[in-house]
Amino acid sequence: MKRFLFIFVLILTVLSLMGCQKEPDVVPPHISGAKDITYFMGDPEPNYLNGLTALDNYDGDITDLIEVDLSEVDLENPGIYRIIYTVTDKAGNTGASSCMIMVIE
């Protein structure tokens, strides 16, 4: 009888814990505020994060986790280059946004 009661309590505990779990986080965070930039050669380098925010449905404000990819940007040569922003939430979902920077001589 004790074994039956133990198994019954164990099953109830497992079922109640399963009912308390949240839905898995599969929604990527959203980056907003990315704007094209005009840069004049010789000026101080722009603040690429100015005005950006990143929000996640589970983690909330994760703006401080935004990463900036400037691998295509060359501030030494006139042209139009792409800036890529990415942010990853605790569940590993990644959101991205991009804008352009126009480098003018």
C-alpha cells in the first residue's frame, strides 16, 4: 500500500510540474530604431547604437545585448555600406536589423 501511495504522489507531482511549465520561447527579439547614417570623412565615428532598442517577449528589454557588424563598413572610402545589428535572447533566438551608412568625402 505504501508503494502504491508513493507512486500515486510521484505521478501527481510530475503532472503538476508539467502543467506549470511555460510555452517554449521560439519568438526572436525585435530590434527597432535602425536608421540610415550619413557620415562625412574625418568626422568622429558615429554612435551606431544611438536610438536602437531590442525587446523580447520573454526577456523584456535586451538592448544592451545588441551586437553591431561593421565588417562591410569602410569609413576611409566614400560609398554606401551596410550595418547589421543582431541580438540573441536567453533561449537562443536571434533577431536582426540593418541600415546603410553613406560615407561622403
